[in-house]
Amino acid sequence: AKLTTSLLKLSAKLTFEACEIFKSIQQFMGDRKGKEESDYSLVRDVMCSGITKPELRDEIYCQLCKQTCLNPNEESLFRGWVLLVLSVQYFPPSRNLEAWIKQY
């Protein structure tokens, strides 16, 4: 499904960026068709957003959890978990979300 707004409360500019990140996540996972971009380019876009914009980190984690929760497509699920693992390696969730992510 498309995301028309952020999952978390964000400014208008960050909400737009969050929706663009979600498109990249879905394309990488194979859940959305889009312009031909390499996997590297899609992953780089998501990781760079999390690294350079701390205010988007929790949004990225929530989007990844949304896409991996009850996902029936094994390949898509695997690719979503790849993004989750990379996210954990490159940028932390906020203290408020950390315990929830650990449980997830």
C-alpha cells in the first residue's frame, strides 16, 4: 500500500521525505514498481536519510516494521530485514523506540 503521510508526527517537509523513503523501502523489497534504480541506490537513499536526519530515524524504523510485520512474501520479508539490520548498524532508534525495536 502507498503511504500518503508519515507514520509519526513530522513537519510537512519531513513528511514528504518520509513518503519518499517509504517508496525506496518498498522498491528495494520488491513491493512497488518504480523507476529503475539499483538496490545499492535504494539502500543508500534510506541509510543516508537515517544518518543525516536524526528526526527521520524512528519513522524509518516504523516503516520497516510495518513492511515486515505479517509479510507473506519471503523474498520481500528477507529484504526488509536486511534494511532493518543495516539501520541498526548505521543509526540508532530514539530511546523511546529502542526497547520496542529490541522486542520486535
